[in-house]
Amino acid sequence: MSEIDLLIKNAGQLITLSSSVKDPSGLGVIPDGAVAIKGGKILWIGATDQLPGEFALGKEGKEVDAREKVVLPGLIDSHTHLVFAGSRENEFEMRIQGLSYLEIAERGGGILSTVEATRRASFEELFLLGKRRLNRWLSMGVTTLEAKSGYGLSYEDELKILKVIRALQKEHPIEIIPTFLGAHTIPGEYRKRREEYLNLLINELIPEVARQGLAEFCDVFCEEKAFSLEESRKILETGKRYGLKPKIHADQLTPGGGAELAAEMGAYSADHLEYISPKGILLLAEKGVVAGLLPGCSFFLRMERLPPAREMIEKGVPIALATDFNPGSSMTESLPLIMTMGCLLYRMTPSEAIRAVTLNAAKSIDKEGRIGTLDPGKQADIVILDIPNYKYLPYHFGVNHTQYVIKKGEIVYQRKEESFDHRSYKYHRHRDSM
């Protein structure tokens, strides 16, 4: 007999994303599927009626019946700004009333207001805020996310944010991939001393972040209002020299050549890309750079120009979808909602949206060898959704379909059933467990 720790069986659709499973959707769908897990990894996948007879649950093993449900790889949110303090709902109202970004900034709003609030916040305050946010992500099926610094913009505060991220990684089931984004914008005190801030990033912060092992990636906001193409190149080259992998916020507000720079630098992703050039698209496809598209930002800011997602897909650029969770332009932890937006705003199909938050998202954070698909030997990160088929996920939006979340073979979230007592007309809802 071969003992296993967890058995998922009878799945209406087992979505593997595995290249070894062929079906018309391209998602590697196995009807009536099963997954056997041992030691935090996938031991076997296949149809339930083909489960090997020698498998038996260990003494503390568990079995999950996924009948009439969809089983997916754990969702991956590949672009977030997890740690910050304060909120900007007043700006939300100002934008509705027609005020511009500059007018809002003149009234004390904008990114620098978040920087001020984050600098004032203690480590403990930022930790508790981050933990609450991670709980919401987990409840919606996210098992891995990337988290950027960038709201400190000083030596002490950037390190503080990254240390909060490290503490959250140790505390929370969600796996967090840390990214240094000290090059988010020029802080207010350096507006007239721009070169000094660049020197701080290149000569002090990046070396110290690398020395302490606080980040895996180095990101930069390459844009007219933030960092120029040449400044961005210097920052990313410095990051690479210290072992930090490159990412880039590119071509969001203007056609600045950010996608071309991403290809030149061998970036793992180029994100936003509303103003990507035809040449930039071809270079991303040629170099295999993932395009990280952020429809929550497009929606929240009511942007007239959208990234050319269909053209990128047709040219062979891998697309990831992410929340871009941040207080100014996309205040949501709901990756399933982002999938709906990707379908409706960018004309992506449901199967493309699923690939964009699993396999392609894993590629954008250099983790496709371990997560993003359901293959034997890979980490057992799995979400079980109470839906009839995979197309239903982006279709029925604004609600949570997550039934179970499994991280490294352990059930880390389970939604309790809701019931309605018709005799007493009382609605009962048991608390979610984590």
C-alpha cells in the first residue's frame, strides 16, 4: 500500500494546465478528476475511476469529495502593493466629481499621501493591515502573490515594508514573493534633488536589500512622471548586479519604450502596457517576457486606452492578469473579479483568463517549475470552486465561489455551508474557517 495525505476525487472538472493532458480548451481538463497528495506535493492526477488501488489514506489523511465542482491550481496574484497604510476613498469621490490627478495632488492626495501614512505607521500596524488583506486573498483562492515595496521611499521605510512582507511570509499560508520598488516615484523631499534619490537607490538601498535577502525582484516605474528610460535601465542593471531579478512598470501612461527595455533587460514581466508599441509586442514575444495586465486599474481609473491584449496573445506574448492591489488605482483583493474584467475589457476568453492567473502568472514570478499547474511532483497548491464548469468563474462575478484552498498539501481555508431555515425564516451563516 502507498499512504497519501490528501485525496481529492470526483471533481466535475479537474483543470490541470498540464501539457501532458490534451483537450480542446488547452487547459488540460480531466472530467471526474482526482488528485492524490503526499508530503505537500502532487503524487498522482487522473480520472477518479483510474485511481491506483494501492493508494490509502494515512492515519491523519483526509479525503475531499469535489463532486460537481471545479478543481484548479491555486490562483497567483502576480502584481500587488500589499503593504501600505491609510486609504484614499476621498480621492475616489474627487475623481467622480471630475478632478484631475494634479488637482487631487494639490489637495494633499496622490501617491505621496500614502507614502506619508505608511511612514507614520509602525511595523505592527503594517503587519496587521497586511494580514487582514492576505486573509481576503486566501478566501478567494489565492495561494501565492507578489508583493512590492514602494510606499516608503526612504532608506528606513523601504526596508521596514520589506521586513513586514518577510514577517507576513512566515506567519501566513499564502506564499509571498517580495519585490523592491523603491523606484516607484521621486519622494517629495527629493523633488529638487532627483540625482540624490537615484544615488540612494543604486548605492545604498539596492545593495542593502540584497544583503539582507529582503527581495527577489527589483521593479521600476518607467514613465515620464516617475523614472526615465535611462534611469530605469540603471536601476534594473544595479538590481541584476546584486542578484535581484528585473520587473518593470511599462508604457502605462505614455509610449515610453518600457516594453523594449523589459526585453533588453530580460525582465520576467512588463506590467500595464496600455501604450505598448508594435515593436514592443514583438520583442516581448521573442524574449518570452510575460505581459502583466491590470484591468482593475483600467476600470478604476476609467482609462480610455486599454492594452492591446488580443494582439499580444496573437503575437505569442504570455499574458498574466493581476489585481495591482493599491490604494490609488485598484483597491481590490479579488482576483476572480479581475478575471471577469480581463474577459470583458480585454476580450480574453475564460480559458485565457484562467491561464493568466495560474501558469502565466507563475512564469512572471519565475515559479512555473513549482506552481501554476497540477502535475505530479509539483507543489500541491489547489483551489476547489463550487461552480459547474470553468467558464462559470468569470461569468458569475462579484461573489466568492471558493470552497477549499489547499497550500502545500494542507487545507488552509474551507468555506462553511450557508443554510436557510424556512420554518423560522432565519438565515444562518457559519463563520469561515482558516
